[in-house]
Amino acid sequence: MKTETMKQIGILGTGMIGASMAVLFTGNGYKTTMFAINDAEADSGRGRYRTYYKDLIASGLVTYDQAAACENLLCITQNYKDLENVEFIFECVVERLEVKHAVYAEIEKHCGRFKAIASSTSAISADDLCMGLKQKEKLAVAHPWNPPHLVPCVEVVKSAYTSDEALMTIVDILESCGRAPVVMKRGAPGFIGNRLQHALYREAAYMVEQGIASPEDIDKTLKTSFIPRYTSIGLFEHFDYAGLDMIVSIHDYLFPTLCNADKAQDLIRVPCGEGNLGYKTGKGVLDWSDVDIDAFRKRASKPYLGFFNWTLPEKKDGEL
Ligand SMILES: NC(=O)c1ccc[n+]([C@@H]2O[C@H](COP(=O)([O-])OP(=O)(O)OC[C@H]3O[C@@H](n4cnc5c(N)ncnc54)[C@H](O)[C@@H]3O)[C@@H](O)[C@H]2O)c1
């Protein structure tokens, strides 16, 4: 449910994450103003926003009329003054500290009413980010997973200065949009999800390099063995259920054989150095030349459609 007191949300940046957050906030009935640096960014932001809604309509989750009612709540501006009444800001600009600090300075100059600012940063610490604000207590990191309008988890990290009020504002708004915010006890590189994901990827690359299995068979094992379980129960739940005595035996036997590389492995580094970057160049660890990319994208988003739980705004008479 929309938080009744929140009047207007501001988004900084119109890229992949900014446009997706705009879909999420308007999709849950919030008036949203998205800041673009120039005409081209404003147009591409609007285009992305509409593409995300087109996909939601095609998936049967949103009707055309509902999408139109959502877009009525969106304003795209190139003028910071239009953000003067926003109470909550989601910052989604490029991953450069000096750019993030520059936009925070504009926010403090033009927005007198904001209660909290959440940064979507993938890697920069909340302690470094808040140094760009006079009101340091209003910022926390809220790291979304792409695309945030479909993936519920948002990893929230406080700085040493973040106030309880700002943290509550961020958590309340995310929950009101059906997200699943996880407030970390302290910051750590990769937050939670990417630490888990890349630990798995490191071991997968190691198994390929050691001639244990092919990338295709590792992917097949993931999709058909334990990964589906973890959409409905957790890792700790599963292993407590299995019995910790068995897990201790497995860990003592297995851990000495697992990968402990402390930098990117050759399986990835070598093709990368040769310009084989994956899908975008046609070849990475896998060959992408014959892959139907639309079908791939549909497969990638399909599991998340089941999480769809928005409170869509009502269409009023006379609206588009
Ligand atoms: N793409 C992902 O998968 C992903 C996932 C989680 C978090 N993030 C984080 O979200 C943030 C945005 O990433 P993205 O993928 O949307 O990037 P993007 O390149 O798609 O968009 C970046 C946006 O920043 C804007 N921008 C650049 N300079 C600016 C300035 N001086 N003032 C205002 N706006 C400016 C650009 O116009 C663009 O709209 C980054 O911090 C990134 O680390 C990205």
C-alpha cells in the first residue's frame, strides 16, 4: 500500500535503473518526477519507461489503461527546481562518486522538503556518499537488483550518520511498492546477493578450468538441482532441516577442494582481454551468435513475474 503521507518522489537519472524505478513508483500510485540531464536523456528515459510497461502489458500483469494511468503520474524534467516539493529521492546516476556528490549538492540547493535520499550505487559506500551532503543523516544506500520494478530485493545500507527516520522512510516506501528491503548490519563489498552470486561463479569457473564439467552442464545442474528450491525456502532453512551434523562432515571433506582464487580467473579474464565480452560482442564463455535474445530476456524475467504485487493506481475519468 502506498504510504499516504508521501506526496511526491524524485528520481535522479533516466537510465536502466532510473526508468525502472519510475515504473515501480508510478506503478504503485506515487507522483514521480524524474530528472534528466538533457533532451536525449529525457527521451531515452521516457522510451525505457514505456518499453518496461509494454513488457508488463504483454505479460498480462498490467492493462493498457492502467499503464496510461501510471504514466500520468510521471513527469520528466531537466530543471532541479521541479523537484522542490519531493519528499523522497532515489538517486540513480552513473557510478561515479563526484557525479553523485554534484547531484546531491543540487538537491540540497533546490529541495527543502526531502526526508531521505536513497542511492542505487552498486559499490560505493554510504559513508563516502553521504560526504556529498550537508544533511548526511538523510542518506542511505538502497541497492536494487535489475530490473528493480520486477526484482523484489533491495539491499539497504546505513552510513555512520544515517538517521532512523531516513532509514524508516526508505524502507516504508520500498515496502509500499511490494519490494523486500533487507537492512544490512554493516556495509560490505558486493552487499549480500553479489557476495553469494560471485562465490558461486568463482567455483563454477574453477570447475571448468579444472576440467570437472562444461559451462553448459554447470548451468544445467544449477537450473535443475538446488536453485529452484531457493525461491521458496532459504539456505539456512534448508541446511538446518538437513541436519548440521551432516553439513559439518561435508564441509570438512569438501572445503579444502574448493576454489579460493582472489582475483578474476583466466576463464573470464582471457576472453575479456581478447575482446570477447559475452552477449554484447557475440562471444564470451559461451557463444551468443545464434541465441534468440528476446526469448532469452523472457526466460530471465519469467521467475520474477510471480512476485508481482503492486497496488496499481486507479484510472480517473477523463484521463488518458
Ligand atoms: N545496471 C544495473 O544492473 C544496476 C543494478 C543495481 C544498481 N545499479 C546502479 O544504479 C546506478 C545507475 O546505473 P544504470 O545502470 O541505470 O546506469 P545508466 O548508464 O543506464 O544511467 C545513468 C544515468 O545517469 C545520468 N547522469 C550522468 N551524469 C549525470 C549528471 N551529472 N547529473 C544527472 N544525471 C547524470 C545519465 O544521464 C543516465 O540517465 C549506478 O550507480 C549503478 O551502479 C545498476
